[in-house]
Amino acid sequence: MVILFSNTKGGVGKSTLAAHLVLYLFDRGRRVALVDADKQGSSSQWIAEAEPSIPIRQVRVPEAAAESVVQLRQTHDYVVCDSPGDDNDVPRTLMLLAELALFPVGPSILDLRSVAIAASLLKYARQINGGRPQGRLLLNKIRKRDRISRSLPEAAEQLGVPLLESRVRDLEAFRDAAQQGTSAARMQRARGFAKQDIEALCDEILRVADSMDVDAAAEAAHG
Ligand SMILES: Nc1ncnc2c1ncn2[C@@H]1O[C@H](COP(=O)(O)OP(=O)(O)O)[C@@H](O)[C@H]1O
Ligand SMILES: [Mg+2]
């Protein structure tokens, strides 16, 4: 299963959530690898520090992105990809190879509009691949004062990308986790909210991924 974190907008939490999903899977005994296409290399540094045994590929060109994903998915249950914030051949290639594409966004309608480029990339890949990958928006960095507009799920639907139910709050623990090369769920001190949010999110992501596996198996059996 290839899971991609994408969005041409920077600072939305692609690397943070990709690193957290990788560690969540690792901590549950899944075979997981990371493909980091972001020039900053933040998720690969993070994972190298947190769990040196997890395979990491840093990719800068589409050929390397394709080769890494195709190789790693033969030997791993999950390949998590961290896409760069620009729109070029690398994110396009990753989108074509992904089975599930996740788009972190902030809670406002404006943030949602900014995901339009990413949504068109998703549409492009789905047209070529016959409906793959599935896309989901996910709300990250929610602050107390944010009022999540009721029209948000509707706007997401219009964009053609459903919204995951789990929401991740804006919490210091996620910034600390990056600095300390660990996950908010693994941290010793009382980090209840961050742990709750990230585990609920990762559980939901896996439920979506598993239901896609079931669909694919049914299709294969009938085809
Ligand atoms: N839920 C969150 N709570 C607090 N800070 C967050 C959260 N998600 C991301 N951040 C912070 O926001 C900044 C951008 O996140 P990052 O994962 O690097 O985004 P991207 O990869 O999309 O550019 C980082 O400083 C990160 O620590
Ligand atoms: Mg990043």
C-alpha cells in the first residue's frame, strides 16, 4: 500500500504527519518504508533519528521516485511518501504510484481553496489510472479559536476529495516531536491530546487503506 502526503501548499503538515504515520506503523509491527521527495528532507532526518532501521529513500527526480516506490512496495506493507510543496514531475509521479493520497489542510475555506492544485493533480492521476489513487483531505493544525465551518465537508465534496473525520489539533507536542526525532505518541511526558489525535488519525487512515485492499481483492477475484 502506497500512501502519499501531498499538497502544493507548504507548512500544512505533510512531513509531520508522514513521519508520524511511519512511526505509528513501525510501532505496530508493520513493514514500513519512507520515500522523501521534499528537498528539505525533514521527514527523512526525523525517521533516521527516531528509527534507524526503517528504510528511507530521498528522491529528487521522477525516475528515482518511481524506482524507489516500486522496489519498496514489493518488500513492505506500507510505503509512505512525503511529497514536495511544488508542482512538478516528482509529485506527479508519486501521485500516479499512490493508492491513497492524503492532503493536509488548515480548517478554513481559504485553506481548502489552496488545495485546488493538489486536487487537480489527483484528478489527473485518477483519469490515467482508472480511479486510483483515492484522495482524502485531512484537517491539521486546528486551533481553539478556529471555527470549523459546517460547509467545509460540502466544499471538500465539491472539490471531489472527501474529508477524513479525524482532526489534528495545533499542539506544541508535534513541534517538539520533530526537534526530538520522535513521535508525539512516543513521548514520555503527558502529551495526551497529541497522542489521541495522531492515533485516531492513523487508525482512520488504515481503515481507509484496508477497505481499499478489500475492494481491490474483490475486483481481482471477479476480473
Ligand atoms: N498539528 C500540528 N501542531 C503543531 N505544529 C504542527 C502541526 N503539524 C505541523 N506542525 C508544524 O508546522 C510546521 C510545518 O509542518 P511540516 O510538516 O513541515 O509541513 P509541510 O511538510 O507540509 O511543509 C512545522 O514547524 C511543524 O512542526
Ligand atoms: Mg515537508
